Amino acid sequence: MTVSIKNVEPGDANKIKEQLGATADRAIERLARALHAFEAHRYSESRKLIMPLLSQVVGLAIVHEVAGLSMYRLGRWQDAADQLEIARGIKPGEVVNHPVLADCYRALRRYEKVTELWESMKLLSPPAALLAEGRIVAAGALADQGELQSAVRMMTHGTSDPHKVQEHHLREWYVLADLYDRAGDVASARRLFLKIQNSDAKFADVADRLNTLGE
């Protein structure tokens, strides 16, 4: 799951200043350090830095996003979902974290929430890469419930290959190939793994998957 968050925005810094006054600079610095730790993949540190801000700053989505995304990376699914839901309430039209939130609910086996988030994403027509992440999680949730054919149908959108193959295309093809393999359609799985290999021979474990499938 791709996760990325931005540095402290001027608007967010101003909101902290409005709420905290003389102590705002310290809080802004703490948020910046939490962001830096997150981007450096130091998720325990990021979580530790952001936690005090949850009680100090009210109504600022980025604080809950940093907390939620850090907890997600640490496998704390319910805590992550709680924080990301708060951020979602503050910014109801924003879907950038929907795939992560949906993946939390998938881990918690709350599949109805995965479906809700996926439907919400589709309505807002986000960028293709973000929509692909949501589709992958939603299809994975179907597969978790034994609905492999439904998962395959979800992943077989579109009728033609893209003019320029990007990473999210490879990720979708990989998931679909894996679903075909799990469903016993070895020929389709091999065809897709070969297509991935032709675009990027080092993508994930595609070479091993092809070796396992054989001729």
C-alpha cells in the first residue's frame, strides 16, 4: 500500500497558531518532525511525536492523518482506522487516504466498510493511481471472503492496455494474475505475469511466480 503525506502546509501552521498562541511554534516543529520521521519510514518515532498533538490541536486533519498512517504502518488497524475516520470527518471530500482506511477495515474483517469506501472513491473519480489502490483493496476483500470470481471481475476493468505502463498498472495486473492463479486459471495467470515481466522484469516476485507456474 502506497502511503505518503506532505510537509506542514502554511494553512495548517496558521491553524495551530490560532489555537495554541505562544506555544504554537513548538507544536509546528513537532508536527514537522513527525512528518519527517514518517517519510523516513520511522513509524514508531512518527507515532510517538504526533500523539501529544492529538489532544493539543482540534480539527486539524493532518495531525490525525499522520497518527493514522503511522499506526497503519505499525499494524495497529483499529487505532489507525479511528484516526483516519476523524480526518475523514474533517475533510469529507478528500479520498487520498481511503485505500489505507479500507485496508485497515479489510484487516479487521469489516468488509462492509471496505465496500462503502470503494463506492465513495468511485463517485469522486480520483486520479488513476489512487483509484487503482482502492480497487486492489476492494478486490482483496472479496477474495478474503472466498469470492474469487467477483474479485477477478472487479480487477478486469477496461478493454485495452494503457499507452504508457505505469506502476499502478503493474500492481493491478499482479493482483489479477494472483487471483487467476488462486482460482485455478493458470493460463490467464501466466499470461499476465509475462505481461508484467515484459514491462518490468524486476517487478515484485514475478520471475518466481512464473517459475512456479511453469510452462
